[in-house]
Amino acid sequence: MAVSIPEYLAGDEFADFDRLINERVRLGILSVLAVNSSASFSELKGILDTTDGNLSTHARRLEDAGLVDCRKTFKGRKPHTEYHLTAKGRSSLERYLTQMETLIAAMRNEQ
């Protein structure tokens, strides 16, 4: 049985689909930062219900791509990590959401 790609997925708007963002924890990090000026590591961990290692790995991928900015300081003697969404991160998230909205609309119109 041959599987064909729906016409709406073959269009140019999906040629640059951002696979980096299309992962639950990374999308969650960007979403939290899009509606908050910043979030600490502990806050993100609680909101996203993930482990230290998992959050750290995904946050690092976003940081390496320039989508989030990470600032490490100390509060007393405890390390404190704070994340902020960069301009590139905001535009990447907006492009991703537009692509997803287009996909959802196209799927609903085919039914």
C-alpha cells in the first residue's frame, strides 16, 4: 500500500518546518517564555513536569540554536538559572505556530 503525502504538506510553507521546536519539552519551554518575561530552571521543571537532566538537555539545544538565553547566577550559595526568550526564539515560535495552524485548518477542511 503506497502512502501519499497530503497536498497541504507538500507546499512551501512546510519546507522549513522547525523540527527543533516540534518536541514537547522544547515547545513547552518556548511557550512558557513567550508569555513570561523569564522563567527559572525550577519553574520550568515544575510546569513541564520533567526531570533535571531532560530539561537541561532540551534547554541547552534551544540555547545552542539561539532561541533562548540562559543566565546563571547565585542566590546566596545556591545556583540560580534563568531563561529568557530571544527575538530569534520568538520569531521561530511564531513561524512554527503559523505552520501548525495552517496544518490544522487544512486537515479540518479535508474532513
